[in-house]
Amino acid sequence: MSAGSSRDPTASAAGTAVPREIQTAPPDDSGKLGRPIVLGFSQLGSESDWRRANTKSIQEAAAEAGMTLTLENAEQSQEKQIEAIRSFIKSKVDVIAFAPVIQSGWEPILKEAKQAGIPVILTDRAVDVQDSSLYVTFIGSDFYEEGVKAGKYLLDKMRDKPGPVRIVELAGTVGSSPSIDRGQGFRDTIASRPELTIVRSAPADFTFEKGKTVMADFLRKEKEPPQVLFAHNDDMALGAIEAIEEAGLKPGKDIVIISVDGTRKAFEMMAKGKINSVVECNPLLGPMIMQAAKEIMQGRTLPKRIAPPESVFTEEMAAKEVDNRKY
Ligand code: GYE
């Protein structure tokens, strides 16, 4: 837990006031301000283990960097994110960072930040804006590439299988860049083998609960169980595993399961052979965000895009890797 609080702002129940945490730490000497840099961070929610690890990484890195962090959790609401960003502008923070829940609709609030002269770091998910000067840098993964990696794993896994191969897809939050791009990268990659077809796809909001109910629904509606599940994140895959087992099927055997993130829980399932492959998506972005905020305050020029290194893991590697997982 970060300095200045013992409360997890991501743990509040939906429907309560927007949770806010203010964390301060002693000044360091890397900025030019002579006082701690004040960072306002709008987190989009707490839907998954990825997200909780991401929030923790930001809190820890801010404390470590000696910054004053105000973190607000928008609980999946773009409106609440816009409100939070507006409050950061009003209180004249030094830098704003945010993880946008969906891709569209950010231009007006980003213009407000620009007019106020407050630099914005975009992190985790991408936004759809014409004018890229509205943010300084984007720190986050290449989701399209993650979809491509998932597709390539499947092509290899099915290389000797004549087809048809029926795939179901659990997509993430509608309109979010990881869901749009993972879906597209996957489709573009498997298109080279037309007998691999996506027979059902539905959003399950990146959550365990929805992953379970939507998968149960797929299994009820399909006459024959599908051979493959592509889940846009681990939490949905873990929920789906429960639905598959409750339907009397063997996850990882009767249905090949591919997911994205690489959480410890997913690795444990992979070590048991219940998930076949996980494409890594790194949530530990805190140190990169703090570094970027410091460099911005020092007047330095940053690359427009900063991406963390990521791998793909398969069941063969899971047992060896599981203890190395940090989230
Ligand atoms: O994959 C999922 C989370 O935006 C990369 O959001 C993030 C995604 C992540 O809920 O687990």
C-alpha cells in the first residue's frame, strides 16, 4: 500500500461517491520545482486483476518517486473520468495521467487541459483524437499485436487439424481499445485459414462474473461445444473455465483456451492445463509513468509512444514461470 493511506481506492462498491486517494511523499531533487510534483491520475475502474496490479504499481511508483498523487477511480464511467480530469485542472496539478475506459469522446476535456497548460500522459488504453498534441505521450501495450500473438498461437495449435474449427470469443468492454484491437489482430491473423471461424462473440466487460455467464450462454446456445475460446483477458477466461466445467467439459482439452494479461491466477490454471496459452500484457506501468512525469517537468521531449516488453506463454512453460509472476 502506498504512503499516506491504508485504503484501497479501487475496492469501493459501485454507486458510491467517486473514490479519491491523496498520497504525498517527501520531495525529491529530480524536478525543477523544489517541491513534489503533483500528479492527478484518473483510473478507469477495478474490473480485473490486471487493473488492480496497475493501480498498485502507480501508487507504489509515485511514493517511490516522491510525488504527490491524487488517484480517482471512475468505476467504468467515462463521465466520472471527465469529472476527475476537470477537477485536476481546477486544482492546478502539475501533470494529469489517465487510463481511458473507452476510445472515443476525449477531445473536449483534453482541450480544456491543454488550454490550462497542463500536460497529459495517456496510459494503458488508447484514445481516438485527431490532434495528437492533446497528450504528451502514450504509455501502454500494443493490443493489436497481442491479438496477432493469440491468433498465431492458434494457427500453430491447429496446424494439423483440417477444420472446421469453431471459435467463441469473450470480448472486453465495448468501445475500449484493448477489446477493439485484440479482436482485430486475432481476426486478421486467423483469416489465413478460413476454416477457423468465430461462431460467437459477445462482450463480457473484462470481468470474471460476466466471463462465466456469457460463456455459459454460448454453451447453451451451441449444439456442439466450440473447440476454441479466445478471451480478451484472464479474468473472463477464469470465469469461462467454471462455466465449461459446470457444463461437464474439460477446459484446455475439449476447448482450447487462449487469453491475455498473464496474471498469476491464469498461470496457475495454465500449469494445470486448463488454459493453453496466455499473451502477456504488462500492467506494471507505474515507474514508466512517473519517469515520464518527471521528464515532462524537466522540460524534456518524450517519445510519443512508450510500450513495455511482453511475451507469450504456453502450458509447457507455465509451471516454471508461475512463481515469477508479479501480478
Ligand atoms: O487486459 C484487462 C483490463 O486495458 C490492458 O483492461 C487493459 C485491460 C486488461 O480490465 O484485464
